[in-house]
Amino acid sequence: MRIVVKDNVNELAVEKLKEELKIHKLDVSSVDGYNNSVWNIEGETSKITDKQILNYGVVYAILRENESYQETDRAFHPNDTIIDVSGIKVGNGYFQVIAGPCAIENENQIIHIAEQVKKSGASMLRGGAYKPRTSPYSFQGLREEGLKLLLEAKRITGLPVVSEITRLESIDLFDSVDVIQVGARNMQNYELLKELGKLQKTILLKRGFCNTIDELLMSAEYIMAGGNKNVILCERGIRTFEPSMRNTLDISAIPMIKSKSHLPVIVDPSHAGGIRKLVEPLTLASLVAGADGAIIEVHDNPDNALCDGEQSLTCEMFDDMMSKINGLAYFMRLNLKK
Ligand code: PEP
Ligand code: MN
């Protein structure tokens, strides 16, 4: 069990709490790096109730083993985390837009789209090389060749790139990819998450379409417990009884996750709505709800896209939306691209 002690509290009350813990035969030690404010409690912790601990008025949070979000919980990190992705800051005070095609299709396509979204103000380029499709007969992505083309677009435009990993074996191919995306279908692929925890690269972890917020945070724990603290969470729509949209964007997840965790939260309105005309309103609503950014599918010829064309914005629509985002970000006192 861990407890977090409040700042500037009565020393006597702190000592009394320590005595009470000792009476319950519990060992107290201070966790390194937290200035005595986080204690590790060992022994039969079930013998003491939360109420008995809180009675002293000096404890801010109690985390018992079976509900321990040591890395993601805001109680341990009261300040918002800001993640630096090759010079682009993601987190409190910034609204970053990642844009690009669902899938990399060929060299001209990815480079042209990269140049267009850059011109409109996107701060990172997305592009799927390994595509986890619902049907095995759908386009599965250009795989290794796709990653090479994405890196070429990065070289030409200077935009940091985001791409999805689907299996442990391809991890070395992602060396020059700035952000590794874990898709909704792999959110609970714990072996993959553990391997990503050994890297120092930013991981964009998407919420599974049937997963709770706490399950998303536990998946982030898997990555962070391994030592990689660079995790961005992504709300991308969940499955509800409403069939008009591909999924339902859980706007309330944005402030809820932020109240529970210090990690940055972005949204994916493309997969949430699944329909082009929903992308702009969902993005603007997410900005106002406190999201730290958005990942948007953009295609130069969406009607002929090999993947997710129906939810992809044209380059012109993206440009138009970016000017609205700029206006809204100014109104909300957020920064774009720093
Ligand atoms: C994607 O980003 O292209 C994707 C497949 O997203 P998700 O995992 O959210 O379905
Ligand atoms: Mn897609």
C-alpha cells in the first residue's frame, strides 16, 4: 500500500499516524524522490481502514495494491506531464494536431499529404504501415516499405511521425519513428506494452472501444512501470448502442481522465465518428473539453483511399478546420506548436 501525505501538515499528526501504523505492525518507508510525501506501507495492510488513516487529516491519497495506479495517478504527480516529442510539446497548455492518412499507400500520397498538413499547421504526421483491419481481406498496409516512405516524408517535411505497432517482432523497425501508436485493438496486449516500457520513446496509447478509463490507465501503468514515462493517452470513441456513428466519442472521458491522471490526453475524432462531417465538430468540442490535441485522418483523395476514406478529411477541409482550431485555441489561451 502507498499513501501520499499532504504538504505543510502538522508534524505531530504525522508522527501519530506513524505510531498508529506501527501498532498495526505495518512497516513505513519513504519512497525515493518524493521528499517524504509518499510512503510505502508493508505488512497486512487490510488490518487498517482508510478511515483510520484519513482521521489524522494529513493524508491526501491512499493506494492499495489491487487499485494501485502508481505511475499514472495524479496523486503522485499533481502537475500535468508535458511530453517532448522531438521538440513538440504535448501536455498542459498546448494543443497539438497530428494529421495524415489512415494508411500509407505510396510515396507520392504520403509526401503530398505531409506537405499539405504541414502547411495547414499540423505539428506531427500520422501514417499507418501495419493496419489491424477487421477483415483479413482488407488492405493490411505496406508494412516495412510503408515505414520507409513515412520516414522519407519526415525527412522532407521535418514533421515528427506517428505510426502504429501491431506486434513485438517489428519493434526495431520503429527506431526512427517519433511516436509509436498502440491501437485500440492492442490496448491490452500486455506483452507488447511491457516491451514498449523498455524504450524511452513516446507511446500513444489508444483506449480500446470496449474498455473503461481505469483499464486504459492500467495499460499505461504497464508501459510506465517498465521505465518509459512518455505516454500520451487517446480517447478514440467507444462502442455504444447508437448505430449512426462508427463509435461514440466519450467527451466526458477527457476531463475524467485528467482528474485521475497527469498524462496528456488527445482525441481521435476520425475513428470515433467514422464520418467526415463529424470530425470538425468533435475536434472543436474536444479542445474546449480540455484535450491536449487531436489525431486526424486526412487524405488527398479520400473517395479512393485504401483505408478509412469515409472518415478522412480532404486537405482543404483540414486547412479550414485548422483555422477554427487556431481561433478557438487563442480563445481558450492554449498554445499551438511549441
Ligand atoms: C488508426 O489510428 O488508424 C486505428 C486503427 O485506430 P484505432 O486503433 O483507434 O481503431
Ligand atoms: Mn483509420
